[in-house]
Amino acid sequence: GFFFFFISVTVCAEMLYFDGNGLKQRLAETKDNIPRTMAMGYIVGVYDTASGVAICGPEEANAGELVAVVEKYLAEHPEQLHTKASDIVIKALSTVFPCRK
């Protein structure tokens, strides 16, 4: 009972928050697709949440394109890897898909 609850809470907490290092690590995973798929879902979720506010990408943007933008940004901005993954995703995607002011 309690052990299962503890493991479940730990896994959920890990999924809810990670920084740029965690995002980069999950995207680089090649042996197990689950971490990479989780990171891709995270990026798409941030994109959906910030769409029309901070990010104004085309409706036909797909997950592969969004992930490629974020991976490029992570590689070019290692000094930001310690910041929240959501902030990095928004910065990366808003650079490529800015909203007109």
C-alpha cells in the first residue's frame, strides 16, 4: 500500500518538474523510448498551453518540428540548462514562432 503510493508520488513529481538538463537527457534517450516520448509530450503540452499567448506557430506544426526546435535551442544555450524546462521550451518556440505585437 504505502510503498506503491510513495513510488507513484515520486514518479509523478519527477514528471511534473524538470529543468533543461532533465529535458535534454530525456530527449537524448535512445535505449528506452519512454523518457523521449515523455519529453516530446511535455514540449507539445507547453506549446499547446502557450499557443496564442507566447507562441504563435502554425496549426499544422507537428511534434517532430517542435522537438527539433527545442533540441537546437538546448544545444545552443547550455547556460540555460539549469532553468525550468517549461521556460526553455517557451523561449525556444517563441523565438521561432513569435507572436506579432
